[in-house]
Amino acid sequence: MIEKNNKKTIRSWAFFDWANSAYNLVITSTIFPAYYTIITTTKEHGDQVTFFGRHFVNTSLSNYALSFAYLIMALALPILSSIADRRGNKKSFMKFFTYMGGLACMALYFFKLDTLEMSIIFFVLAAMGYIGGVLFSNAYLPEIATEEHQDRVSAQGFSYGYIGSVLLQLICFLFVLKPEWFGITDASFPPRLSFLLVGVWWIAFSQIPFHVLPNGTPQVTKIKTNIFKDGFSELSKVWKQLKQIKRLKGFLFSFFFYSMGVQTIMLAAAGFAEKTLKLGTAKLIAVILIIQLVAIPGALLMSFLAKKVGNVNVLIMVVLVWIGCCVYGYNITNEYQFYAMAAIVGLIMGGIQSLSRSTYSKYLPLNTPDTTSFFSFYDVTEKLAIVIGLFSFAYIEDLTGNIRYSIIALASFFIIGLIFLLILRKNESKEIVKP
């Protein structure tokens, strides 16, 4: 058994966010999107690229690739989490996905226009490594912290993630902005070096949680079925339990829809900024750094507010702000407007992720042994939401030729999520007044 609320264990667990958030910042949010957009935009073909014989808009291709990665993981995670629960080896899976993601990032060092196809494959593998690692890390939350501390511990993890990713981003920032300081003459080298450093950082700092966190407790009862059937039967079992827990079911419906918007904006914002506003790598990195720094107090603020007014009320407020950001984003015409929106997004970005994770954890049945299976359901819900969100974003841009329409379409996802949150709040109020 893991000793709950142990400071060393919690700190070590939080370092996993420190390690893998470098991927989220450099690869999905700053240097990679800017570098990718620049090298795939040519005088001969504009923003059109060829991928294994098929033609795509460059930003649509990257969004389709991410969507594919999330879809594969949504299908694989139930099977993997079932194995982890039965064998008690969730840390082994954390290691596997961490090494896969880190090595794939290192391989992006070789990304140039003539290696587009292979680089997109590594881009997909890096995303899969990140997704898998996060699932098995999240599954530790109810095991390392009691319910009253889970908001704080979840926020601590995200805070560590923001701090760690910013530190690496600053190192990469020097190479990208001041290559002459290091005698670099190849303009593509600094961003490619950044991808390599992300992989090294990710793997190196993950050794801290790998050293401290236990593997888990294997289930005593062994069921003799194949692992594929086992995985989805676990999801089915979790779903049957969810249907009996109205709060948990209501929250998941809301989470599904607002995650379509949140995650898509986070993954596609950098491509939008580079493509429509021509910010350039330097300004884009500076903006994302500001977002990360604002997100640290943002996550802690949401945790504080949740204690005062409740998790659901805070989530409702945050989703309303996200809807406003979508409308505002559609009308952005200059970089200063983008900076203003970035500051707002930074404040609510970490908060909604941290609070969503801890809210779900609080709603789980008490003393359940199947934390990995429950968090697998949570992760599958989020990943399917991202698949739909990213695919919709890419398809609308392909269809209309205007990425702005993709942004405004995301507002509808937030509105549906808001409706489910309001229903959840109403149901919770009935439970409180019930004699």
C-alpha cells in the first residue's frame, strides 16, 4: 500500500509532470508548430504539403496526425490499463510510454522538409508516448492523496509541469533567438536541437518518479480471458458503475464536450498564430512562456476557489471564459489582441485541467481497487474528445480554407459542456437539500 499524503511521494509524482510537460510546451505549443509551419510553407506550393502521395493543408495535416495519435491511444488504453490493474505494473507502462515519447522527440532532430513523412510518424509516436504516460500517472492520484488533498496535489503536479517546461523552454529560447552566441549558422539547427533536448529532459527527470513510485498491487483473482476482451470488459464494468453514480456520469458528459474545445485550442493555437498573424518563432515562444507563467498561479487559484465555492461552480465560470475566448479569437487581427487572449487562456488553462482531474478523482467510489481502469475511462473520454475536436478543426479549415471558422466552431462544444455542468450543479443541489 502507498502511504497517502506522503510529501516525498507526492513531490516525486509531481516531477512526472515536470518531465513530460516539456513535450507539451515545446512540441505542441511553441517551437515545433512554428518550425513546422515555416518549413512546410514554400513559394511553389504555398501551405500545401504532400504526405505519402496525398495533398493536405500543412496545419490540417499536423492536426490530423495528432487526431490519429489520440484515436489509437483511446483504443489501446483500455487494454493496457486492464493489464496494469491485473498485474499491478502501472509503473512499467509509464516507463514504456515515457521512453517511446522521449526517443521519438529525439528523432525529430532530423526533421526537414525532405523527411516530412518519417517526421510526422515520429510526431505521432511522441504524442502517443505523452498520452500513455499521463494516464498511468493520473491513476496514482487517488492512491497518493486523500480526497480532501486531491485538488491541491493535482494543482501541485500541474505547477511542477509549468515550472519545468518553462526552464527547458528558456534554454531552447537561447538557441533559437541567439544562435550566433553558439556559432550556429544553420537556421534549422536550433529548433531541431530543441526537439532533441525535450526527449533528454523527459526521460531524465522521469527517473525521479520511477525511483519512488511503487508498481501497484496486482489483483488476486486472475480471470482467464484474452487481454483484448479483458480491457474492454473493464471499460464496460466501469461504465456500469458510472451509470449508478449520477454525479460522475454527469461530470463525464460535461468533461467530454468542453475537452473538445480546451484541448483543441491548446494543440492548434500556435499554428493559428503563426499562420494568420505571422508572429514568428521568437514572439510565439515569448507568448507561450507568459501563458505558462500565468498558468501556475491560475491552477493554484482554481484550487483555492474550489474550496470556497465548489468544484462545479468554478468549472462553470471557467467554461464561460473559454466560450468568450473562442468568440474573441475569431475576431483577432493583430498580435496585441493575441497577447491579451493568451494571458486569459494561460490563467484558465491549467485550472480547468487540474480541477477536472481532481473532480473526477473525488467522484470515484471510495476505496476502489480499479483506479487505473477508472482513469482509463477518463482518459478515453478525453482522447475521443480530442479526436473529434482536432478532426473538426482540421476538416473545417480544409473545407473553408479559413482557420478562423474552425475556432468559432469550438464554442459550440463549450456550450454543450456548460449545459451538462449546469445540470450537474442542479442535481448536486437536490442531493444537499434532500433529507
